[in-house]
Amino acid sequence: MQSHRFVILHWLMAKLFLFGIFLVYSISNYALGQSTNILRLAFYNVENFFDIYEDSTRAYNAFTPDGEQHWTSYRFMQKRNNLFKTIVALGEGELPALIGFCEIENEFVLSELIHKTPLRTAGYKIVHYESPDRRGIDVGLIYRSDRMKLFVSQAIRLFDTIDPGFLTRDILFSGFIIGGDTLFTYVNHWPSRYGGQVETIPKRKLAALTLRHHIDSLLLVRPMAKIVIMGDLNDTPQDESVTKWLHALAPDRQVDHSLVHLFTDSQQLGYEGTLKYQHSWQIFDHIILSKPLYHATQGLTYRTASARIFVAPFLLEDDARHLGQKLYRTYSGPTYIGGFSDHLPIYIDLELKEALP
């Protein structure tokens, strides 16, 4: 028994030592990179980032110590630290200027992420609204207050006149001042395919039309608005919700009033897809730009070919059933695994070439 305890203690000390080295390396890289004019914008579906507390306003409370997922303080902290590790690695020496999230329960979990990990040195702030989703999951974002200033935000609700009882995630709209220029962002998590891909098409069409209406209203008053749309759309870049209703097309297929979709060609993105279903990788996570941002040559500009699916060895594990690799998830069904997410994060880089007058 004594030797068993020693092995466990030795393992814990080794883990803490490696974690300490990781933190020193990460923070020093962050400090060295602060003067750059490159701003990395990322999106990450973090797969059920819940706190451990029961929510009396929701029927769904599986992610609590007594719930069916047996979600404990240890598991929550493991999840939080895994997300921190991913964010630092994704930044590649410069912490992202903005990260949009989906599948977060509330503002508390984002606060824990940015205040209870070494991210607290980065000055991140939160934009979040509670949505009416039945499971209690929301979208949100964090942004570096040393790089950008928030001046507007709004939760855009999806209303279904045919199905008034339909409840889902809001779309999060925000506006930022960056070096004298202005950037608008939309963070999305469109209705899932649960219940059947074809059967749920009208719900994603509703999300696409709601988003498109808001974008058109913005472009009506600010025709040169620089816009970044990000999110898990639960559809691929080739599906009608994206191409026909949102009107987001590949850079080489642009027509009047279309948006520029940066994630249409997996061969240019560094990995096959953002999630895996059986043996097939697919892109469900998207970043889309307005034309004024994509074609900009001053102020905030899109850094050509910077759109990437971020992958690191620690985000994957061997897939014995379908071969190759699969995502190292937090859960597989009811079984706790302790991994990261069932999606890979994505990002683009913007460059602030010069301050606008």
C-alpha cells in the first residue's frame, strides 16, 4: 500500500512539474509577442462546459455531481485546464485576441477560465447573454481588453412562427474598436441535427435567415462594415443553409451580396475537418467574412491564407473502430474520458496595417 501511494504521489509531482514548465513557457511567449499587429480570432465548440451546480430554472441538470454525468469539481477543473492548454497552444506564442465559444453553460464557466488559470494575466473580458436553450448551453466570447474595446453587444434571438415553443441558442453580436478601425462579430451555434438531418433543415434555415437579416441591416447603415461570422453551424460549407440562405460562398465563387467563406476547402486548412462522424471528417465550424474585410488593404485586414483548423497531438487519440485518429473527448456517451472536446478549434489572423484617421 505504501509503495502504491508513493507511485501515485510521484505521478502527481511529475504532472505538476511538467505543468509548471508549460506555464512558464507559455507566459514568456505571450509577453514576447504582445507588440505584434497580428490579431488571432478563434472559435471553439468546447463540448458541454458546465459548472457543477444545479440550475433550478432548467429541467436539464445532467452535469452535476448527482446527475447522470456525475460532473464533479475535479472533472470541471480538468476541463477548464484542458481548455486553457488548448488556447495557449492555439495562440502559438501570442494569446488570441478574441475567442468565440459554444456549448458553455453560463458566464461563470468563462470567468473560471480567464481568472482561475494563467489566462488571468492576459486581461480577457467576457461577452455573454443567457439564452433560452433547453439544455442551458449558450454562446459567448472572450476578448483581450488590451487589444480591442467593446462598444456594442446584443443577443439575437431566433423566433419560429410555425413552432413558437422552439428554443435554441441566441446569436451573439458584438462590435469592437481596434486601433481606430471597427470590427463586428457574430458567434453562432445553430440548431443540431438531432432528430434527423433532413427533418431539422428548417431550424438551420431559420438561423441562417435570422443572421442574414441582421447582417443586411448592418450593411445598410455601414456598407463597408468589417464583419467576422464564426460558429458551429451544424452544417457543412456546401449545405443550403450556408450557401443559399446565409449566402456565404468560397472566395473564388463570389457574387453580389455574398459573404466570403474561408473554410470551404479542407485541403487548404491544415486538417480534414473539425469533427469526425464514424470514419468521416467534416467541417461544421466556420469563419466567414464580409467583403470589405476580406478585401481591405488598410486598417484591419485579413491575413491571406491564415484560416486554419487547429490540431495538436493532445487533442486526438487513436480510433480503433474506424481507423486513423478521432477527437479526444470529455465523454463518450455516459463514459467519462477526461479529454478536450468533440470539435477542433478554428482560427484566422487579422492584421492591423495602419490606424485609420
